[in-house]
Amino acid sequence: MKKLFFFLLILWNSNSNAQTENYHPFPDSNAQWNIDFRVFGWPGTYEALYSIEISGDTLINSQQYHKLNTPYIQTSGKSKANLIYAGYKGAIRQDTVNRKVYIIPPSELTEQLLYDFTLLPGDTVKGFIETYGDQKDVVISVDSVLVGNNYRKRWNINLSYQISLIEGVGSTYGLIEKSPGQGADYPDISISCFRQNFNTIYPDTTTNCDIITQINPVLKSNELIKAYPNPSNGILNIEVDQPKMVKKIQVTDLLGNIVFLKEENIPYNLKIENLSAGIYFLSVIDLENKWITKKILNYP
């Protein structure tokens, strides 16, 4: 869904003081991205949660590539068709010297540029993830973001859908999805977490980032808390199914600033008012320090 939050350009640029010149290569093993795929509209919101993992190596055209795989798709809501699928998602390799990553899509033998981590402000984003339409994404700004214990470069390329390319992590718009550009009513896709060498390092080091499989209770856990309306209109209602099991509820903005916090005597119902326009993350931490995080879109 198209989100024209132009004021976020200022927020994105405000992190530029933490840039690093140390290159962080793209992972080649023991890596996993969890993706949140959401479509708003008739007959209702459709949401899918899935993981993309590096699942081994393969030789293609006498070169070694790393296979990407999605083991399972968890869905909720209604849809007219299967919008995404499980299974083999392609194979990637990286050119560390030139700071580029390439992909061979499923059923193809020719590689395409996936990421170029040498882009400068004003450069056009090209390759496998480039925009469908004629109005291509360009690099708006280059700053940095904390990944694990290190700052990594971030290329902000699309304000409408809040898309960035993060060094060693990839596109925040679903890792290997094409950018919607400035088109209206495309799916809202985001990386909910990234884990490398069995440690969660993005968006923080505490988010539960278990791989999503058929037996993984991710959707069941998410049902313990409801947040509505989403997108909201400045007022967000929160319902907690088992408040005695909840240690903390917090809402943070894109920069990690806490805009709401409740740590004791969690009620069944909460209401947050006067939220400014933007994107937020609602996190619930249970007594075992497991996190459930939902993305909140706000249009007051």
C-alpha cells in the first residue's frame, strides 16, 4: 500500500553521523531472514509470514552459488490467489571485492545483479529488484544503521514504501522482491528480523527470530495480541489475550525511540492516542523474554 511519508526523509538523514567505512560482506551460510507480507483491501487484510534461509551450495555454470529456500508460508486473512510460494527462491553469489551480490532466479541459468553496495546518492537502483515501472528508484541518502554490535551502511531508496538496502542484510522490502516504485496499492513487505550464525542481529538482538515452519507457532503467538485499526488513524487499540504472561508492551518509531511503554499491571485493553503519522513497531515481551512484534501504519 502506497505510503507517501515525505517527512521521513529528514528522519532518515538524521542517522548519517554513524556511518562506517568497514565493508560487511553478504552472508554465505547460516543466515535467515523472516519476512512479513501484507496486502490491504477487499475482502480484507491478507498477511503471510515466512522465512528465507541459505540452505546449502550449488554449482551453476561452473560457479559456486548459495541456495535460498523458503520452508513454509503461514497465512491469515483472505486472498483471491496464492501471492507467494514456498520452496526454492534462487541462488546467490557475491563479489566481495566489488561489493556486489548476484542472483540466478529459479528456472533460469543467467545471473542478474541483486545488490550494488557501492551506490552513491542520486544513482539509479538497477538489477533484479529494480522498479517495475518507468520511474526507477534512486538513492535518496546514504547513512548507517546498527546491525548487531556494528554500524552498517544503509542506502535509502524509496520513501513511499520505506525501502532501504542494508550492507550485509539486503533489501528491507522482502530481500529479493522487486521494488514497487511509486505505484499505488502494492503489498507492504518488510524484513521482521535477520539472524546470522544463530544470533538475531536486526532490527535488534532481542527479537525472537525462529525460522518459520509448519510447526512453528508464530501466527498463534501473534494472536495473543491484537492491534487495531491497522492502519490506524491516530488512535491505536491493543487487546492482550493473556496479560499475566506479558512483562512489557512498547511502541517504537523507525529510529527506535520509545513512544509508548507499559511495564506493570498489563490490562486486557490499552489505548494509545495522538500518534503522529508514520510507521511504528508494537512489541510485546513475555515472562520468558520472547518478543512478538507487529508493524503499525498510522494515518491520522
